[in-house]
Amino acid sequence: RLFSYVFIWIVNVAGAAAWVVCATEVRWRDFGRVVAHRAASAYASTGNVFAWLYESLRSLPFLQG
């Protein structure tokens, strides 16, 4: 089941990407560059939030050793 869900998701994302590229003036290279940049930004933001959350929770008085 897991492989099927992942495969279906990948095919849907690829189809949506193809539709965007075919329906607009965007080139594959530009589309890939934007998607890669946005994905990297999302991962970096998520990491920053988790780091902030960890530090915030670590400083709570009842968690002090």
C-alpha cells in the first residue's frame, strides 16, 4: 500500500508540473529551479522552527535537571 500511495502521489505531482509547464510560458529548467528553491526554503524554515522549539522547551523551569 505504501508504495502505491507514494507512486500515485509522484504521478500526480509530475502531472501537475507537466500541466503548468505546458499551459504557461514557463520552461522546465525554470520550473525545476523554482521548485528546488522553494523546497530548500521550506526545509530550512522547518529546521529553524524545530530548533527554536527545542531551545524554548529546554529553557522551561520544570525541565531543568
